[in-house]
Amino acid sequence: MTSTQDQARPRPSIIAFVLAVITAALGALWAQPPSPATSAEPHAFVHPGGVVGQAEIDFVRAKIAAGEEPWMSALAKLRGLANGEGFPTAPAGEADQKEHARQAYANALLWATIGDEAAARRAIAILNVWGKTFAGYVPAEGQNLLVAGWIGALLGPAAELLRDHPDWKPADRERVKGMFTTAFAPALERMSEWNGNVDLTQIDALMNIAVFCEDERLFTLGLQRLRRRNPAYYYLATDPVQSRAIAGDGDDIPAFWSRPATWRDGLTQESCRDNGHHAQYGLASTLHAAEVAWQQGVDVYSEERERYVSAMELLARQLLEGSMQGCCGAERDAATVDLYDTFSVGYNHYHHRQGIELPYTQRLLKESIRRGTQSDWNIFFETFTHGR
């Protein structure tokens, strides 16, 4: 007599068929290459692959060879920065650190784009000074978290551009790598709980330094931090409310966002803090990090297309029209008059690589930014490197 349990058990032929189907389905999934947008880290680092890649270098070289603007004017400004007085040891004050780091990056860009060997030697000398003398940011808290981001986001790209220069002795280059991982990393790995532009500046530095050092852990950490910060810095109505919560918001998201009068897609956590001033810093650092990821085969740009395009277009319109478009209320409607040399990195990707129209961003670039705006801290000559 057959038991009820035996009657309910599938026949061996059916089991074999089901297992075959499952195996085939899993095999098809495993056979697919990993999506760049979801990869935790690159399989192999690409060089040069910081915020400025080989395609950008080649483009700028062609524009300079043709004597075109605004590249020629930017080149003259870079030369002025590159020839400043050096420092015998890594400076202690943030103003001097900024000057020294900008010198390094300016010289590195001169070498990469016009083959200036004297500039390469100056940049290598500056990086070697840091490698030999910089002990780190102590304590790794407060303002030091921001300064480490600012300076790391300048020195990191400079080092990456010079990574394979024959005059950079391997021992010196390795010393600089060690300096980044022991003197900068502690102040970058600790996420600032201040306003989001600070965390994003840290992420910018982390990503560039990780590529130069070929440090997968730091690269993955930068990606994780960027993805976590995105919904906590750029508003999208479709985001789950809980995704906007982040350490430092005091469990009061409206207050952390400076109490917007109107929540619109693309609004940043700092838009109403000072009407677009710090939002430009946050946006610049975000796009730098996404660009580094892109150079390394990780497509954060596609993951966050709606968020980043909305943010660029809303902020560009606010700056163009001098109005916060009702986002901050009638008493805080005037947009900042400060304007920085950003937007070019994101516009180059979304418009020139992907063919997406960004009319307000395009107008802002043509009417204001390309005519000469501030390069400050880690917002460094973006028209020169990514302008199209």
C-alpha cells in the first residue's frame, strides 16, 4: 500500500527536470558579465584613471595644439600657479597646504597636456616633499576631515597623472603611496557628520587616492559612501523617506536641509543653507567621484542619472536667474552670486557622452562659467580638463 507521503513526493523524472531548469537558469545568470553599475570594485585599475583620464588629456592636447579658447587662457593661468614658490616641508596651515597642492596639480596638468618636463619635475618634487615629511591630520576629526578632503582631492589627481613618469623614482613613488594610506586615509575614512559637501569632498579624495594607490578597499569605501550620501544630499520624490536619513542629521531631516519651502527633484541638502554656494562644492565633488568611478568601469552616472541631471539643471537655473525658484521661500529666494568652475565634468558625461540635453546647464556654462569663474579648493580648472 502506498503512503500519503509517498503519493505527495514528486517522481524522480520530474525532480530531474526541475533541477535541470534551475541549473540552466543559474548558469545563464552566472555567464553574464557583471554590470559596471553594480560592481563593488574594478577588476583592474586603469591609468591614468583619476578625475582626468586619457581621453580628456588627448582632447585638451588637441585644443591647445589648435590654439583654441578657453584652453589657451586656462593654460596661461595654470602656468602662473605652477611657478609659485615651493615649500621645503609639507605645510601645516590649510592655506599653505592649498597653495602647495594646487602647485602640484597645475604642474601635473602642464606635463600631461603640453609635455612640459620641467613642470613634471616640479610636481614630482612637491609630491616627494609630502611623501617624506607629512605626518597626517591629527586629530582626525572636525575641520581636519574637510582639509584632508580638499588637499587629497588635489594631490591625488596630480599623483595619478604622474604615476608612470620615468623621472619619478619607484622608491619615492611608493613613499607617496604610503603617505596617502597612512597620513590621509585616517581623516578620509572617518565620515564627516557636518553638511554633506564635507563627506562628498572626502569621497572625492578617497576615490582619486585609491586609484593612484591601487587600493581596492579605499575605492570600494568611496563608492559605498557616495551611494549612501546620494539620497541624503540630492532630493528625489521617488526616494524612500528613510534613505534620506544619515548620521549628522539630528533626526530632523527638514532642519538638516535648512527647511526648504518647496521640495523639488534636484534640491540639495545645502541649497537653502546658503542659496547655492556650498551646493556647488557638493555637486563638484559628487561628479568628480562619479567620473573616477566611470574611468574605472563603474557606472555610477547611470545609476544616478535622474538625480544628478535634476540637481545640475535645478542649480544651473537658480544661478542663471538669481532665484532659488521658490525652493527656499520668499525671504531666501536670491541665489548666491558666487560661481565656481564646476558643471563641466557632469555636462561632458551626460551631454557629450550620453547625448542628454541639459539646457540650463549648457546656458550657464556658455554664458558665465566659460567666461571665467573661480577655481577653488578641489574645484580645479574643470573647463580646462572637461570643457567641450
